[in-house]
Amino acid sequence: MRTRFAPSPTGFLHLGGARTALFSWLYARKHQGEFILRIEDTDVERSSQEAVDAIIDGMNWLGLDYDEGPVFQMQRMARYQEVIQQLLSEAKIYKCYCSKERLEKLREMQMANKEKPRYDGRCRNLVEEAEGEPFVLRFKTPLQGSVIFDDLVKGPIEVNNAELDDLIIQRTDGTPTYNFTVVVDDLDMNITTVIRGDDHINNTPRQINILLALGVIPPQYAHVPMILGQDGKRLSKRHGAMSVTQYREDGYLPEAMLNYLVRLGWSHGDQEIFSKEEMISLFDLQDVNRAPAAFNTEKLQWLNQHYLKTESPDYIAGLLAKHLQMIKVDIANGPELILVVNALRERSKTLVEMAEKAACFYQDKVVYDVKAADKFLNEDILPVFEFLHVQLQNIIDWNEDSIGAVFKLSLETFNLKMPKLAQPLRVALVGSTQSPGISTTLHLLGKDKALHNISQALDYLKVL
RNA sequence: GUCCCCUUCGUCUAGGGGUUAGGACACCGGGUUUUCAUCUCGGCAACAGGGGUUCAAAUCCCCUAGGGGACGCCA
């Protein structure tokens, strides 16, 4: 079993491409086959090395490793020429001298007549060659019959050859076109299963005809539906036609991305969470949906939090470090990252969010949320803070138990209910009313910083 | 316009002749709780429409509507 992912390097790896790659990869891995990366760069104008790098970066991030490639089509020109010569000698393709202008007019006329625009085959039976005139090479599509193929996702599809025209396989400049190079490559690479977006369904009969002309058995095809944006419309820049690696920047784990992607158009009963191993063993093209699926950020976030909660704290800490660096938080002076992860993983949907919440443990000054300070930092709490400051200072072994004991003593001394003290203290310690458990927060801050922050609050309270 | 593909809660989906049409996200409410979360319990919510076939249709067939794609010397 051999599958391939064949993007054209004209942009980054977006969601749709990533999912197609994932399905191809899963199918190959499931059957202990090979997965090949092929770069379709015959459109020299629009292809770029940056795009190649971006695609590979995206695949690496998701862990979609390939067994062969990247194979570049531009490096296979000699081979395409060879096949073209063969087809030419067998009269299965022909030179067409029709100008672009003529083709343009033809198309307009056909549209006006409410016909499907297609080449009329004028040069198909030309007896004499026009020496020195520019020409393209066209494939002689069978005039009769139809192409039938059994799509692994969509089921049987039949297209009448009469619907097809003689497609161009080589341009005036001598370069081969997409429908031709795909066929030659899939053939040479022994691709057994072509998995791609269903926008290629229309190309499939043409490609099968070429394969048949070459005298070979076509591979199996599996056309997976497109991914739609949040609004159910085609993916656009706003909501997902962005690079998958943007999600890495936005604080998503590759595990979550992969899990989200695999469930978009594929399912296994009621199961929502899949490890990579489970995906591989459970995946099957039979279970891929035929209808397009809309992208939904909420579910991705839920999955992301799930993996933040369940992956090893060590792993999360490593990623969190990068995100803290991005927002210029120096983690040299502050708690161990793993402790922070444990305190925040249940209250963060992304690493970006976690980094924002973690920042307060590493900063020298507390910046108060105005509303929170107005509500909770008032003179009533001043004596409590003073007491707390002294008591905390006396702690020798700074841990959650000893801190908890001091906290309890403070509550008893001033006859306060837990929230009456916890909330003002939160504001004093981290600036907002939201934080991990109060003992944990104090512990994470460390004795020095905790006392320092309470002092800062006392100063603030005294000038009120 | 022509051809191709698609249609189950708002979203992702299960279900392939007999189901109170199931799960998940989101949303709403209860519980736990020290805030926010987590966790937990419950609720809301769908077979696009119309014809057939059948004792019985979400499920099979046809039509209509709606959505998407293709119709390039792009891939």
C-alpha cells in the first residue's frame, strides 16, 4: 500500500491540506505501507522555496513523517518527455495549433449557447504539421463510452467521455501540465491509493483515460470532502485558510490539532479522543464522511485543554517555556515551570492563555485589575493583610500546608469567611480575582515575592 | 449555463428497513468548591421538502430545493 501527499508549493499548509495529508498518512501507516511527499511545482511562477519549507514545517509539527521524498516534479522533466514521446509515437496525443484567442472565442460561444465550454477537437485530425508554429500537446480523449471508478469514499462515479474534451498535457513552452504529471508520477511511484480533496473528482476521469492509454491499471481513488469555515462557507483567510503552524503559535498542541482534524469527516462510533496509535489502527476510508465539514474552534479548544490536562507536565512545561519567552517573561526568577503547569493546566485552553496566567509568578510588580482592586482592596482588609504579612514571614518551611495553616489562623483571628480574605489576597498577589487555590498561589510565588506583593498592597491600601 | 459531488441537533458525528434517533462541543440549569477552572448530574436541540417501494423508511428509489466543486497553456 502506497499513498502520497502532493501539494503545490504556492502557499503554506492549511487545514484542508493538513487533513488530506493526515488521512493519507494514516492509511499508509495502518497498512504498513509507504507515505510519499511529492511537491507539484510545475507552475514555476507561483511556486516558492518558502512554501516548500512551510509545508514541511507543518507536517513535521503534526508528526506526519514520510518514507520517500520530497520528490520535486521539476526534477522529473526528462521522464515526462519520455512518456510524451511514447504517446506521440502511438498517436495518442496530438499537436494543437489553436491560438488562445480562438479558444477564448470558442468558450464564449459555448457559454452563450448554454453549453459546457470545451475544446472542439479542431486539430485532432490534422494531416499536416505546421512547421515552426507554436503548439500545445493534447490528449485524445475517447469519443465514446464512459469512465467508471469506485471511489473509496464517495462510491461509484461514472462520467461520460462526451463530457470531457482533449486536455492539454504540454504547454507551448514545452512544460507538462498537472493532469499529466500526476498520472506519470502516481504510476512511477507505484501509488496504490490516491487520497485527495474532492475538488479533484472532475479530474479523475481524465487521469484514468491517460492511464488507460498508457496501458496500466489505475490506482484506487478516495476523494475526501472539503473543510468549511466556521460560517459553513468556503475556507477564507479569516477563519482557517491560515497555516496549520499558526495554531502552534496560538498555543495549540499538535496532539489536539491531529485529534481535531481526524474527527473532521471521520469517526469511530462515539469515540472522541484518539491517540496516534488508535488513529492508525482504527482509521479506515470507509468511515470517512461524504459531506463537507465546518471547522469549529470551540471543539478544538476543548480538545486542546484535554491534552493540556493529560499530557506529561514535563512536555507541557517545555512548550510553555517557549510561549513565556514569546511574551518576554523571564523564568529565571520564579517557580519551577512544572509546578506552574500543574496549577494552570485545568484552567487554560491554550498555551498562550497559560503563559498569560503564568506571567504573574515571574514578575516583580503586581498590576491590579482596576475593577478587582476597587472591589476588594479597601481599608477593611488592611489589618488582615498586616497580620498575614507577619505570620507568613514567620514561616520557615514554605509549603502549602504551612501556608494553609497561617491562612486558617488569619480567618479565625478576624472571624472571616474564606472568600472574604481569599479574593482580596488574590488581587494583592496576582492582580486579578482569578488564580489557582490561594495556598498554591502563595507557594508558587515563593516567600519573598508573596511578602513583597502583600507589602505592595499595604502601601496601596494606606494611600487610599 | 453544463457536468460532478453533497444534505441527521447551532457545530462535529452515530445510526444503512422496526431506535423514546445515540454521543461530543457549544449553550442553559443543579451539585462539588476558596475565585476562575476542573469534575459531576440534568436540560435544550436534528433526519431539507415532496412523491413512491414496503406491514414498516432517517435508512431503498425518483423528483425538487439548497449548498459545494469543476468547466485554465493553475494545481
